[in-house]
Amino acid sequence: MALQSMVTREQFEITDDGISHTPTGYSRKRNGDEDMGEVGKKLPSGEYYRTDEVRQWAERLWLEQVRQKKFA
């Protein structure tokens, strides 16, 4: 198995429609639809991102975004 790569905040793009992890193509739409992209697979770059970590980061960052908008 490939060596695990570190998930970071900077790897995510957040819009009003959802959130995506740019290295893997993982995305989750506002309505809950999820596209796994290449998460959990060894990428051509040699990177490997664990599914649970990408999902946890995506959820955390999405909630931060929602809270910021709610209290803005």
C-alpha cells in the first residue's frame, strides 16, 4: 500500500454548492450527494489519501463554512 499523504485545509475548495478535495476529486454536494473520486486509491503522483480522513475534513470544513455564513 502507498504511504499515506496528509490531508490539509488548503486542499479543499468550498462553494455554496458543496466542497471538494482537489487532489482526489472527492466531492460532496450541499444536498448530500457524494462522489468518491480517487480517494482511497494511490494517485499517479504517488499520494494516497484515506477515505475517512478526507470525509472528516470535508465535514469539518463544511460546518465551519455554514457557521460563518450563519453568524456573518
